[in-house]
Amino acid sequence: MEEIKVAQYGEKSVYFEQNTGQITIHSNGEVKIINPSSSEGMDLLRQELGAGISEILAAIKKFALVNAVPHQLTTPGAAVPEGFIGRERELDGIHTRLHAGGNALALVNAEGGMGKTTLAAAYWKRFSSEYQHLAWLFCEKGILEAMRSYLPEPLGLREKMNEVAADTDKQMRLIISTMANLPKTACWFWTTPTNPRTFKGLNGIAQGWAGTC
């Protein structure tokens, strides 16, 4: 079993073991192992952490979510052709834009056949190690429909999505709230129609994540 430190609360170091769900608290040489799934365990956590319990449980929940979600939520939307060369300026320009302050989105726009998809695939290949999560969505039927089609399975939401199958608004809120809890170093590749309104909608949904389209 591998315990990961998820929080520091005063002199108490809080560790979480993903496989068992155990919480271990180290304090002044003492170690306490707690099972939060039982009422007795939760009572003990409240005694140990007091007012900090909500903050600690939120940190553990976020840690569990991040580590349950795969690095690549989807496969890349295209392969980089063998012998691909050049485009260094464009690749570096996208990378700079996505890491410059509040610039969450980089729009790659050109006529068909000019290599937009290949450029995005090259970016994925070169910089994927810098992101905790990546996903590539084809949005021919709209951004929201693409999110409903591609993301529930890798985000671990299939069962919850089925519970609200009759309410697409609830499904979308579920996906977006889950995305919001992922690290901001997630990179989303959106293949969208060339439509300014589509891009505006994407900007509203993906604010705070790095992304290309």
C-alpha cells in the first residue's frame, strides 16, 4: 500500500491510501489509522481534525478524483505523420499562449487541408507530459454533445449519468463540475466548426483550463 500526503493541519500530517480508503494521521510521533467509511471513523476524524475536517475531506476527495482519472481521457484525434518536421514556431506559439496568464484557449484557424489537426496532434505528442490530463473532442454536433459523448467514461461518471439520463442539463452540470475539480494543468483539444459563436461558448465552458481548438 502506498500512502500519499494530502494535507497538513497544524502539527498533523494527513495521508490517504487510494486502494483501501484509509486515512492516516501522523502527529508528534504518533500514528492513527482511520477508516472514514464507518461512523466511528468519522467521529474519530472529527476529534482529530476539529474544524479542519471539511477542508481535509475536500482535499482527499480531489486527490482521489485526480488519481482515478487517466492521464489521457481520450486518444489523440490524429497521428503525427512519420517524417513530420517544421511548425516549431507555431508549436512554441501555442505553448506560450496556453501558459501566459489568463489565456486559457488557443484558436488554430485555417482553411481545410492546411494541417490544423496535424499541428494539434504534434502539440499533444510534444507537450503531453506537462499536463496531468488530456482529452480530444470532436464537436461537429456541438461542444456539449461532444462532452456527453466522450467524457463520462474516463471521468468515472457513467453510473451517475445514467441516473439522470432524462435530464441533459443535469448531465452537463455533472460533467462540468467534475472537470472543474481536475487540475488546471489539463489540456483539452476541441475540433470545432469555424463559427465565432461556437468559440465563444467554448471559452465560457473551458475557462481556467488550458486548451486548443
